[in-house]
Amino acid sequence: MASDRRASWLKGVLDLLVLASLTAGENYGYEIAKDLAEAGLGQIKGGTLYPVLNRLEEAGLVTAEFRVTERGPGRRYYRLTDQGRRTLAEQGGLWLNFNDSVRAVLAKGLTEAGSPEGKVR
């Protein structure tokens, strides 16, 4: 059940996480998924990630370029656009404000419930 909740929480913020992962520079899907997993978000499968990348590209928030490699299959590299940076700044700020509100309500509820997790990290 916990993993089901994490998946639904992630679905609501994955677009922003992908945009944020591209602020350091261009990258391809596998590496984006790996970076997000290393950040503690769990494994994000291609069937989840690539539709997000396609949607972001269609919205003009990222650009993509296919490159042939010497060994193995070619890769599609994604780069954040100026519009993507603006969207990340705006929507990321809104998400952080929402997150603060959720944390405050949860912290109060956990404290009142006498839970040892009453202190939200």
C-alpha cells in the first residue's frame, strides 16, 4: 500500500522533478530516471518517464535531440528550454508552498495523535 501511495504522489510532481533534473544540463531518459532514483524517489520506469518527457517536449518545456552512439542504441537527449525554466520556477514555487501546507497539517495531526513521528523532517 505504501508503494501505491508513493506512485500516486510521484505522478503529481514528476513533471516538475524532470524539469528540475535538467537544470544542470541536457540528459537522456535512463540517466534522468537514475538521478531521480538516487534522490530517493524510487525506480521510475520508462513507461512512466517517457510519456512525461514527450508531454514536456510537446508543451515546449524541453527540446529533444536524437544522437547516434558508437556502441549500443542511439539516445534521445533532453534539454530544458527558457519556457521550461520559467515554468519550473513558477510551478516549483507553488509546489513548495503546497508542500509546506501539507507538512504543517501532517505535523499537527501526528503530534496530536501522540505519534513518535510527530516531528516532520
